[in-house]
Amino acid sequence: MTKFSVASTSRRGLLKGAGTVGLATLAFPTIWTPAQAQDKRIVVRDPGGPYADGFREAFYQPFKAATGIEVVPIVAQADPTAQIKAMVDAKNYAWDMALLNRQSADVLTDAKTGVYLEDVNVSASEIPERFRSQYLIATLVLQTVLAVRTDKFKDRKMPSSWADFFNVKDFPGRRAMRRNPADTLEQALLASGVKGSALYPLDLDRAFSKLDTIKKDIQVWWTGGAQTSQLLKSGEVDMCPTWNARAQTVVDEGGPVKIIWNEGLWSYEGFAILKGTPKASVCREFIKFTCDAKRQAAYTKYLAYGPSNPEAYKHIDPARAQTLPALPANLANSVQLDGRYWASNKDAVNERFNTWLLS
């Protein structure tokens, strides 16, 4: 495994004032010792749950072993954009980095509202271009999918599209949807016949009109991924849009759940650096570390999201690979979410959605 080094501020100060002795010392590689690294740590927001187990084995512990730098994970709310803005504005950093999806990263780097993230500035040619941006390099690829309880459809046709999910007459059953316009409006438009390539900008009138047809048939408006796993596991609902790993958790535990990859909404998540954190250089070394194929393969034992490094599949059990959203066959008929649309329209659309929900 490649080791990564980070220059210590105190060490640089000593070398600067050490004259020719210091210059001679610079000719040798930096070697970290526990004493030098003991005050080095970075605090990272992640969603907890299976993320915590997967990232601990894949990234956090190996990075500490390689560099002596501790990675401290902090569990935070599903949408941490407001928290990040507050930290950066106050220059009070409870976190140095945060695992963000592309939509949240775009919200935090919108030209109108300000840039709250550092440029990644990490060479990562091993990650395909569609999985990286100026502020985010994908650590994982995910899809919002339709998850269906197979035991509820033993003797009848199973839904296989968003149109089927919205078709209460031909596909009766208990339903849940996300209490958030993101994903939900895209699903409504796809169900109404809009092609994935023509989704954006979202036709809000058409989307809400389609949601009107199903509103009374939604038993649960969910707010977190873990909640969807429980809804599916308990059988409280028969079908539910959710993130693929949340549905796969139920499948792995033996639950009668099928993931519908058709028209999945894909995006990616990566570690973003909070603007102005004094530990940005260390964060960049950590991000480079997460691009490694073997490291990404390691988290898939716990978390059914797809590695962004294609070489990772060489290190993943073929049966497990079939459950991952970045596998070409599972990505083939999916639709990419447009984070920039949400960056520009999030507040207004949220307000309209919440008003609709309460009406």
C-alpha cells in the first residue's frame, strides 16, 4: 500500500531556521513518527450505519496505519448543507470534511449563494471524468430505485417502472415516498412519460399534477434512508423509492425485496473539504487515498454502493458486484440527477413542495 506523508507545521518551522543543516535534511523523505502525528487528525461527517463500518475498514483505519493521521467520523443529518454554511461563515470547524452527494456539493458551490467548499485539487485520473468535479471526487456511485416486496406480488405482475408505481389501479398496495422534492419530482415526471434526457429543467406544474394522482395513496412520507429499510423489512409498505443500498440491506438480511434498476436516478458521493479548514492539505491526501481500487472494493462488503474506480471490480466478489449500482448493466437505463438544477432552485422548490404536502 502506498504511504502518504503530510508536512508538519512545527517541523517546517524548525527546518526553516536551521540553515544549511535544514537544507540537507530536506534532501531526505519525510518519515512520520507517532510523536509527530499525534496531534494530527481530521474530522469527517458521514451518514453512519453501514457507511461507518465500510469506511472504517476501507479508509479510516488504513489511512491512520499509513500516515499516523486519525480520521474521526461524525454522524450528521441527511442534508448537512446548512451546517456547513454556518461553520464556514463562522470559521468554526466542527468538521474538516463531509461526505456529500453531488447535489449538495453543487448547492454549496453555487455562484449566487457562495462557495463553501475547497477545490479538490487532487490528481485522480483513475476515476472516470463523469464521476468527478472541481469540488468532489466520487468515492461511491448510488441510485435511487424502486424497491418492491416480492411476497406481495406472488400471484400478480410486479411493478417495474415509476409509471407502475404511480398506477394504483393496476398495482394496488401500500406505498411510501420521500418527504423531499429531490428524486420525488423526477419520479413523478418519469411516471408521466417525460424521457430521462428531457427531465431538466423540471416541469414543476406537470410533476405536481402527477403527484396529485397518488398523494392520498401514500401511507408514509419517509425522511431518512434507515427508515426505508425498516419499512421494507417489516412489510409496512409494499413498495418504496429508496437508495439502492438501503434496499440491499434488507435483501442481505433475507427480506423478500427486489430492486428495480429500470429508471434509477443516479448520482455520486465523495468527501468534500470545507472552505477555509486549516487541515485542507491533509484532507486532500485522504481523498487521494480513497481513490484506490482495493480500498473502494473493501467498503462494498458493508455498503452496496458502486465504486467509482472501475478497477475496484477486480477485487469484488462477482455475486456482490451484481448488486452494485455502478455495474454497467445496472446503470444502463438510469438517469443522472442534475445537481446544478437543485443548486439554483432548491429553496423555491422546497417551499412549493412543503406547501403542496400540507394542502
